[in-house]
Amino acid sequence: MTKIEGLNEYQHCALETWISHSNDRGYNIIYPTLGLCGESGEVAEKIKKLLRDHGGFLDDEQKHSIALELGDVFWYLSTLAYELGFSLQEIAEMNYEKLQSRKKRNKIHGDGDNR
């Protein structure tokens, strides 16, 4: 198994397989956004079938299968972040700051982006 050191190194590796269509207006953000939604749906589908067909029991094979789908989610997240001009490290740091701010203001629970 290949050893990857950190979020940005993974993003760099993921981009080795990203086919950019820079001449197609919007394609570079639309395609990975739709892929992110689709792959997230595949994760949800596996969990749904786990509940339906296995009574919620999660074995090692199912964990591995879900992990592979999460990898696809991560790939699309990486390419979308890149196309928006962000590294994965920056995305992680922004998210951490947002969550810490919510925690500090006791706004972890609730609705809305700007709480």
C-alpha cells in the first residue's frame, strides 16, 4: 500500500488522475460536484443495504467496501477543492476554525451556515 503523508500530498496524487477541461465553462466544478454527490450516495446506499440485508451488522468486508467508496468521495472532494483554488489542508483548517467558533459560542447544535 502506498504511504501518503498528509492531505495536500493526497490531493496532489489524486490530481494525477484528474482530467481538467479548462476550456469548458463550469465543467471543472460541476463534474466533481456531481461526482461527490454520487459517491456520497453510494456510501449511503451501502449503509442502507447493511441495515436492510444484515440487520445493521457490519463485518470487515463491508467496512472495507464502505472505505473504498469513501476514497471516491475523497477524490472528488480533492478535485473540487483544487478547482476552487484551495488545498485540502486549507479546507480542513477552515472547517476546524468554523467548528471551533461554533463550539466557543455554544452553536454546535442548530440550523444554518452562519450560526
